[in-house]
Amino acid sequence: MRKQLFLLFILFTALTAAGQPKTLSPEAEISVLTIGPGYTLNDAFGHSAFRIKDHIRGIDLVFNYGVYDFNAPNFYLKFAQGKLNYLIGLDYYEDFYESYVSQNRTIRAQVLNLSPTEKQQLFDYLLNNYRPENRAYLYDFFYDNCATKIRDVVEDISDHPIAFYVPEDFEAKTFRTLIHEHLKLNSWGALGIDVALGSVIDREASPYEHMFLPKNIYRFFAAADMQSNPDQALVIASSVLFEKLEQPKSNGFISSPLSIFGLIACIILFITYRDFQHKQRSPWLDVVLFSVTGIVGVFILLLWFATDHTGTHQNYNLLWAFALNLFMIPQLLKTQPKSWFVKYLKFLIILLALMTLHWIIGIQVFAIGLIPLFIALACRYLFLVYHYNRLK
């Protein structure tokens, strides 16, 4: 924070010294920087930023809309609720460049074809956004993020409407597919996203909506022009400032969700088979399964109804993570539960069948890492129905 305040002080001091206006020279150049994916979930989707370069004025700055405000009250609660404000950030270009080179992330630049007036308007826009009272904005992963802000700012300052054309290699995809392209399907990040985000992200995104990803900002900007003058392209020059160095990829299958949940499923199935052979039941296993699925179900319900996240609605993971399971635990502790409990177990089996149907017809895609668990749950529920019916 101190560095940001110092940078802001130096910037405004330099630009307003001796009463000089904050104007760019005619040789000023404004670029969109596109940063490639990183190695953590937070960095997996890339990043976008504006570079303002004016050697005559001694300016070489980078503005980006992807800064966390860790000083915000109740930071983690607001993040979970979808009510966390992000900030516009400001860096010297050299610091920005070195930071991403050290992370081994590709940096691409696109010089924008803007008139001197538009360049000044964009610079003024960013400076005004960086003021303390204007820095924050309510972040939304799909509709208002570091990438969409770049597009929206350019559209706002342009004196002419911009026409964004579909790139030649464009293929319409769902939001979830676009996310999966940046993650390994059998990864903990993909599993968390597939559990937390609902069927609303399984609809096909419009071409314009594809630009929530930095790589698509790059692609659509490269194909864009001025609507009033199709011969005037939005981007006049593109270059790669740093190319990611390829590194050997580690095989993390042993620690992957499919491997871990496969092991858990084998344990569940083994205990279930042993219970079947000995005509008994292991109550502790059923309590654990109903507790875990119930807690996950409560978490999904909270994300759906108690937050402002746009991607967590209509989440059919509730078909396997059923919140009412928590209230069924007392029945599991009894040798002979109420007669209606067997009907409840049959209902859980039907829900798993409905989940499978939702997956097959494309209403919602579920985490592949959980497939072994789904199979184990179905087998355990079937065993419980058999076991309680045998006791009658």
C-alpha cells in the first residue's frame, strides 16, 4: 500500500509540476498487455493491463484492474459472499514486466490505434479511476474483471463505436468449458469450481461474453476495427515481450482428486461388501457419509441463496450433496429406523440417477474427480435399503 501511495504521489507531482497539465505527447503509445496463465488457481486464467508509454514525458506506467484490497473489513467473508471490491493497480512498467518474467508467464502487447485525443481520454480515465475514492469496483468473475475492464474502458473512451468481430478460429463454448481449458479436469481447482458453480455456467457464452478471459481480449482486439471505418483496425502492432520458458510437467495423478476419491470409494465399497457378507452395518461409515454430503449441501445452498456470485445459482450438485442428510443422522444411529427412512434412501438413489441424467443431457457438468464417490454412494444407499428391508 505504501508503494502504491508513493507511486501515486510521484505520478501526480510529476504531471502537475509548475502548473503543467497532465497531457501526453503526440508520440505517446497505449498498449494492452496480456499475461499468460500462471501456476496457481488464482493465476490460471491470465491477466490484462494497460501500458501508457510516453518517453517525451518520461512516463512508462501500467494500470490493471486486478488488485485485492486485503485491508477491506471482513475480507474473507466478503469474498465468499461475492461482495468484495477489487482495486485498480498502478506500477512502473519495468517492475510489472520483471514480476511476470520471474513467474515465467508470457507477456504480449497490442498497440492500440487511438487518436491523440483518445489516448489522452484513456489516460485521464485511468488517472481518475486510480484516485482513492474511485479505485474500488465490485468484482465479478464472468462480467466485471481485469479483462472485461480493459474492453469496457476502451469502448468508453473511443470517439467511435468499436466492432468486435469473431476471430477466424472462434468456437462457441460454455462458460464452464472456457474455464476447463485453463485447468486440468482432474485437479483440485477444477473440482472446487465444478462443485461450487452451478448450471448457469453451462450455457453457451456469446462471443462478446468470451472476453471475460484475457486470452480472448487479445484475440477479439486483434480482429476488431472502428465501426464507422472498417479499414481502421483497433490494434496497429502486436508483439511478444516475453515468451514463457517450457518446463517439464510433473505427473500429479497420485495426489489428484480422481486418485484420492478412488481410494475413498474403494474403502467405502470394501466396508459395504464386508457388511453385506456378515449381514451387519457399520453405522460410523453412514454417519460420516451423511455428514459430509449434508455439510457440502449446506455450503452449496449458501453459495446459491446467500451470496451475490452470479455463477453459483441453479447448482445441481445438490442432487448428491443433499443438505437434509444432516437431519437423518439420528436415524442412522438406530438399529431399526423409522419406516419412512427407507423411502428417504430410495429418494437419494433417485437423486443420483437424476444427477446422471443432468450430466448426460448437458444441463450441468459435474466434477470427474468425484465419479468414484458417486458410484460408492449409490452402492452404499442400495445396501442400506437392502439391509433395513431384511430387518423387517
